[in-house]
Amino acid sequence: MSTSTPAQQALEQALQAFRSKVENPNIYDEILTTGTIEEVYKLTNDIQSKLAPQGKLRHLAKIKPFLDRLSEYASVIEVFVQVKPDILALIWGPIKIILHWSSQISSVLDKVADVLERVGYALPHFARMAQTFNTSDAVKSALTLYYEDILDLYAILFHFFRKTRWMQFFEVLWPNCLKKIDPVINNLEKHSLLMKNEVTFIDIQEAREARARTSEQLSRAEASQQLERFRSLRSRVSPELYDGRLDWFRNRCVSGCATWLMDDGEFGEWMDPNSNNTTWLWLQGIPGAGKTYLSAAAIDHTREHHQTLFAFISYKMRSSQSALSILHSLLFQAAEDDQSFQTRLLDSKERELQGNTSFVLDLLKTFLTTAGRTHIIIDGLDEMDEYERQILLKRFDELSEDCGDLRLLISSRAEDDIATALQDKVTAIRVDHRNSGSIQTYIDKRWERWLANQGFDPAVRKELFQSVSPILAKANGMFLYARIILDNLEQMNTIEEIRDELKALPNDLEGAYHRIFHRINTLDDTLRSKCRRLLGWIGCAPLAMTVPEMEQALAVRFRTGRNAKQVPIIINKFNFVKMCGPIIEVVEEKLQFVHFTVHEYLFSSTVTDSIDKDFSTKELARTIVSYLNLTLMDADLEIDEIRGNMLIGKYRLFEYGCYYWPKLIYQTLGHNYSRTLVRSLDIMLQQGKNHSFIQPTDESGPPFRCPELRKDSPKVFSMLLETLRFYLDDKRLDWNWGNSDTWINFNPLTTSKMLLRIQQQHSSLVDCNENLTLSLLRSSYGSNLFRCTYAFCEHSFRGFKTPGELNEHMRNHGKPWKCLSSICDFSTLGFSTKSRRDEHWLKVHLPAPEELRKGASDFDKMDVIELQRFLPALVLEGDVDGVQHLLTSPAGENLRPSIIESTRRLAAKTGSLVLTQLLAPTDQPKAPGSIIKLAIQSQDVDFAKWAIPQTEPEDCVDMMKVTLSSKSEEIYALWEDYLTTLPPTVKTGPSNRERVTLEFIFNRTLFTDIKNNPMKEARVKHTLRRLGNRFSTRSLGLLLTNVAKSSCSLLLSQELIALGASMEFPRDANGTGLTALHLASKNTSREAAILMRYLILKGAAIQLDKSPFHSVSMGKGAEEMAKWVGMTWEELYDQYLSTLQGHEKK
């Protein structure tokens, strides 16, 4: 019997490895049907016949070297290694299939041909080398390396073309495929060099090890990239994974309370991997029976044995928890540690994944059919909307029929609709009939622990321990009853109170609630009102409020006359649980009821003195509006003042208020609206009106109707309507700090501008990383200080605990720049930058030149979607006539304003003045700031000459930055010309405050931005000199102090003083404040030291007044200036004095 040689064994191993990578047995069988090069040539001839008439046959001839070398290689190994037919079939079969797949799109075939050309030249001339071959085993083994490399290449290309949507995403996916191919080509080149030398087994072993290392590195890189893509997808879908909720329950479980369930026979049958008798298990029970804690224990138990997916449903999330959201959660839990399933998700169509329940179910089914025994546990099903839970149960039923290894457990009250849906399929366990022993364990362990911590003497401890025994009988299967009673006892101040309470325990849970609520209603008026407001707001808040937010809300007083003109500052923390008793709790810094039955009780019309939920909603709305009115007065504050207010907690409710006040108003305004609330809204409109408001071109909006309000207060009604449009804008999730200039003025109020300032200064304070600052911020804003920069993301005010969590969130936040073609997948996926979106559009959606020429005559016949493709192409071609023809066509007149606006920006970016004018909306006589900015950046002088004069004075601050960055001196000269035409004053900010125009433009931020940029400083110096006669002495002095507060530029300071700035401003006219020298003395930089030296030697006063605290020596910069200029400030001052006659000190 013959034995295989090492070379034959290596070829066989490579064959088996390739076979496992193909996965699909049908394709592998198809591969084996091709045994010669002739069959490959037959395919290439067919492809030529197909593509030649279309004029698309451009690069197929490039694969000839590859096929020739393969043919030589096949002949060599057939002779020298004596291989089986299957080995040869794997040389020709895969390339035939790859060529067939890629030939479906000519441009794809071109790309594949480029790769094969490179591979062809990397392979050696086997026919020539065969003449020098010896027949050693080392040479034969070396030949097998090529076989392994070729199959690696085929496996990479197979993996690419087996992706479900490679055609749609070819341009995106192909570069990553090339990265995997490059190491294969490198290996081929190395192995060719190896064959040219005298090869040994050691050489072959080293080559194989190097190849394995490269393969491993590539695999790691690919896995890392896939993980990043998976995290990005998970971020966009945003499933709730419930791990934090599970941990919360886990940490509050009392050991031993779930033992009875783990020992239960029916639960054991459900867990048994060898039994198929129980697929569904239902933990039934009355409210408060401890079903959720049992579910948490069941999850931990099943995880030890099998794959477990789970969800905790809560009434608090009723509006957002749907059948689809639960399936999303299960799907992403399944993929979390399963790379192959992650690949499946990444290859799926995201639009369907986001919004098609059946599609998501099929994906989950795909996982479950191969995952082995898997448990799905859903807690709180009864707290879900009835319609949604019926959908979920129906979908689970489908899964259970198709996936034999699936086991399902649900926990809920014994609702009729759930029982009807499950009928005879489910095994039910009645929790409240089985948990008395667990409740007793809970009472004993918890009470014993509390007593041990109180320091009671043994006799009292024994008495009190025995006194709680009646609780079990009253609990009647309710853990929640026991918890409420024990919480209440632990809050009492004396032993007598505890004794009295235990002598007359409430009969049931409602009785326990009644006793706590009655206590609240008998408090003094102030405390009673505060507690009832707190409970009402917990119940009606659109999102659970944090402790600091609630503290601030409760401190707000409504404005009456001249009262309450500033936000109350919180100096003492509230103990809300102490105030209201054990019916509320703080979870992750947020306030909530301990159980949904508390909510039902407090707002029940059958309860005496119950809380009116509608009234609470109106009161919360009015409170937040009144608070916002007080904070909007801060819109014109300087940065330092904003930061100071942040540190004392003044803005702790601002972000929540900004986010949710429109929703609260929308809920409260009906036919009978509150007059006091409308008065507050009128104040908001007066104080917070955005004078730069841009009326949206699309006036469709929310169905907001309130005829009486429209009649009585038309301005307030209009403001609310525009605000709701802004908050419901389709693009709002893409709005962030970086693109704020494109959206912030769509808000009719200045709340968004103020919010942006607060969030940016919050971020700046956090970035300082000073312990005291961080401590103050945590005290007022919670521990999640690291905030998202997307305005409508919940994490923009809820944040993260660490910068790492924020970075991951931001990296995978989403891709705001959506493709303009509604039929493209990227219209929902989007791109991370506008430039990438535009690049995609220009590459994928623009018509070809011949199509463009042909289409120009057919614009009248095209629909809107077709025209969207042609308009940017015509702009790039500079075809003014074509653009005009397209815009006047029937469909062209119906193009969305956003399409026109985007194309106009493209025209401006390319520097086309005529097209920018042609694409201007008829109702917009002046160019907006974004167009002016692009015109300046285009570097086209004529274009800039047209645009710059249209700049609004209030936009000059932003435009000054743009022009300073321009490479064109001519354009900057045009900007200087424009500055000489500006009016003396300009109205700015939300309060429409009048400011001196030049003081507004040459602000501290400008000087900070140009620091260490010689070109920009020189331009500003030139501009100051040119505008010299337009500055007042006061303005020059103010600019000098602005420089000292920011860049400490010596060049600009010298120019300002030469123009007439007083070094003693603002004290030169009996004013107060710090002079430029004293401001610079607070800065420890080199620039500040040089500026101080100049000012001291120039004669600036070192003492502001007689107070020793107002000397320049008090500044930290003055103390350290010697290390920069070689002299102390005293030595410099003495040098100045020596130049004076009489040595008179200033």
C-alpha cells in the first residue's frame, strides 16, 4: 500500500482547509466540475461576447499572465508531486466561479482583473524553473506553498462575493478586501525568491511559520474591524441590553429567597437538556410577589448551563418598549460573543433590521437553529402594551415551533390575554402561592442585619425581632408588602414608634400605601405641597429626573411681580426617600416609584386626596418654563460667568428642561389651557426670542391645534408651533456642536444657543480634570459628566461616567450625512462626514457623461428622484443651461428645498458664482452665511466680491474667522473694505442687546483663535490700523484688555497702544476692573511675561489702588515671569524708574 509524501499531505491539508472556508457544499461540488484551463477560457470568451457590444471590455486581457502561470504550475505539480484530480480542480474551479460572479458588473470585473494581474506577476515562470528543479522532497514541499497561497486568494474572494449585498456596497467593501489580498501577494513574491535559491526544509518551515503569522495578524485585524463595525451597528440600532438592570436586581437579592424555584420539579424539567416536555414556563403572581427577582435568579442560573437571552420590561418604558425593541435586544445579545453571527448582522440590510419585525425574527431564528440549547427569559410582560405583547408572544410561538432547542420563560400577572395566547402550551408556576418561606427568609435576614447595626441591647433586639413575625401573615405572598413595612420601620426615629407600628400593621399593600400617603397629607402645608409635587412629577415626567434636577425643580418659584428674578441656588441636599417614605427610591441617581402599583395608587380617583396627574403635568411644565425664563437672561454672560454659574449648580435643570419642555407643553395645552402657563410662555418669548430665526421652507409640522390659544395669544401659538417643528425635525438626530450653524437658528427661541454654550463650557470644565471642579460638577449634575455632542441625543445631558465610554459612544454614534437618494441604503445608514457623503454621491449616483448628454433632452419626462442624480452632475460640469432646463422642468419645480440647498452649496464650493445665483431660492434675496463662507473659501475673488457685501453685521464674528483663514490676500482686502462700511452698533444675542460693532468683532475669542499664527496676527494688526479712526478710546482700551485676557500678543498690544489705547483702561476714567498688565499677570505663559515686561517698561501702573491685594505682584504670572524674561517684575520696574526724572512711582 502506497503512502503519501509530505508534499501530497500538505496539498491535501490545504484542500480541506479551503473546503471548510467555502461552507456551501453545492458551490464546492460546482468547483470540482472544472478540471482544466480550457473551461476557464471558454468562460472568458463568453464574457467577451457579452461585454464587447456594450463597449465595456477594457481589462479582461490583463488576466492572461495569471492564467498562463497557473497552467504552468498545474503541469509542474501534476508531474513532480503526482496529485489527484481534486487538487487540480481547486486551481481552475474557483477562478471560473469568481470570474462569473464579477462579470455581472463590468467595473467589478475590472477591479478583479487588476488583482489577478498583480498575482500573475507575483507567480514565477514555473515552466522555466522546472528545467532546473531537482526531485528532492524539499523542492516538492516548496511547490505546495504556492497552492496554499492561491487557495488563500480564492477564499478571500469567495468570502467577498458571498456577502449578500456586495453589489450595492462594492465601493465601500472592496478596499478592505484588497487589504486582505496584499499579504497573499507578498507571500507569493517571497516564495518565488525562495525557489530561485537552493531551498531546504528549514526554509520551507520558516516560510510556513511566517505565512501563519501573517494570517493570524490579518485575522486579528479583521476581527477588530468587525467588532468596531458591530459596535457601530449596535449604536445605531440602540437596543436595550438589560445587563445593568440584571445587576441591580442581583445586588439586592437576599440569598436563599429563590432556592424554592431552583428546586421546583417543573423548573427542573424546563432546564433539563434531555427533556422536550416543557418549552414554555410562566411565573405567575400578584403584583409585588417578587417575580422580577425570581426572573433575575433564573437568568443567572440558566447562564451557568446554557446560552441565555433576557429582557426586563417596565411600565416606565411603556411608550418605547415594543415587540421589535425586545427582539432587537435578544438579537444583539445573541451576537455579542458570536463573531459569525455578528458577520450575519453586518451583512444584513440595515433598513430592514431597524424597522421590520419579521426580518429581525428571521435573523434570530437563524441564530437559534445552530446555537444549541438557548433560554429566553422575559420579565414583566404584563407591563407592556397589550397589543405589543400579543405581537411578541406570537413571534415567540413561531420561534418555538421552528427552533427545537429553544426554551422560553415569562413572568407576569395572570392576565387573560396572555393565558389565551399561550393556552395549553405553557406550564404555570403560581409564585405567590409558593413564596411564603422566601418572604420569611427575607424578613428575618434583613431585620436582623438592621438591628445589628443600631446598637440596641440584647433584650430590645430580641423583642423587636420577634415583633415582626406578623408581617408574613399580612404579606399574603407579597415581597413588596414586606419591603414597604421594613423600609418604613427603618425610617422611624424611636423604639416607641416602631412598637406602635408593629402593633397595628396595615392589612395589605394598599393599606401600607394609604398609611404612608396619609402621613404625607398631614404634614405642614409647605412640606406637604413639596412632597405631593415630588410624587406627581415622578409620575408624569417624560423621563425619570435625577436627584439634582428634582431639587432644582422643587426650588423654583413662579414669577409674580418683581419676585424670583434669579434661579434659586441649592445649598442643602434633599433626602427625598425620607420626605416621602419607602414608596420611592433612587436608582442610578434617578427618582422612581418602588413598584408600578404605587403609581396606580397615587393617581387613582378612588383614593382620598389622590394626586391629579394632569395637574402635576401642567405644574411641571410651568415650573420648567419659569426656570428656563430665569436662565435665558444669562445668554449674554461672559464665559467665566457661565462657568461660575455651572459650578454653583445654576444650570442643573437646564438641559432636561430644554429637552422636554415642548413635550410637556404639548401634553398640557388643550381646549382648556392654563392662563398662568401661557403668561409664562409669553415671558419666554419676550426673553428668549431668536432674532436670527430662519423660517423653515417646509411648513408641515405636528398636528398642534389650540384654536382658543391661537385667538388669544397668536404670537405664543406661533412660537409653540415653530418650536414643535424644530423638535420633531427629521434631521434633528444629526445635529451636533460641529454643525450647529446649520440648525441652531431653526429654533424660534434662543434655548438651543444657550444650551450649546452651557454644554461646551461644561465640557471645558470637565476637560480641566481638576478634582475640586469635578466634585462640584458631580454634586450638581450627577456622576455622568462626559456628555455626547449631539443635541438630541439623551446622552447629551445624561452622559457617561468615563471618557472611554463617551469615546465609544461617539465613535459609533451614527453617521449624520445621509445620501440624498431616497432609494439608496446610505439614505438611512449615512456617512460620518459630509465629504464622504459627497464623495459617495459623486461616485455612485452621478450619471455617466453619455447618460448626462442623453438625459438633458429628457428632463421633462423624468421624475424627482431621477432629477436628483442629474442636478449635482450638471453643477460639476458647469452646465448653466442644463441646470436652468432641469429646474424649470415639471419635476424640477418639485425638487425638495434640501436638495436645492445642498446643490447650491456644491456650486459655491466649486466657485461658480452664476450657478450659486441661479440656485438661489426666490424668497431669499440675500445669500445665507453658509454660502458666503463657501464663496470665501473657494478662493475665487469675483465670487467673494459678490458674497462679502451680503454678510449680516451679526455674522461678522464667524466670517472674520473664515476670511483670516483665506489664502487670498485680495479676498482679505475685500473683507477689510467691507468692515469699513459697517454701522457703529449691532444688535446681538437673544436679548437683542446693542453693542459697538468693532468691539463685537474683535473679541477675546478672536484673539485666542489667532494665537501663534503670525499670518493671522499680521492681518489683524493691519485691519486694526486701517480701522483706527473708527475706534473710540474706550474701544481701544477694551480690545487691549481682551488681548491680555487671551493671547497676550505683544504685536497686537503695541499696535493698539500706538492707536491710542490707554494702558490704564478701565481705570483711566475712574472705572473699575483690571488693567491689561494685571490681567496678563494672572497668566503664566511666555507671551504673558513678554507683554508684562513691555507694559511695565512702558510705564503701566503696578498698583491699582491702595489695597495690597491689587498689586501686580499678586498674579501668579508675575511670580514666574523671571524664567521667561530673565528678570523679576520688581527688577523691571526699577529699570523703568531709573529712566524717569525724580523716580516718581505710579
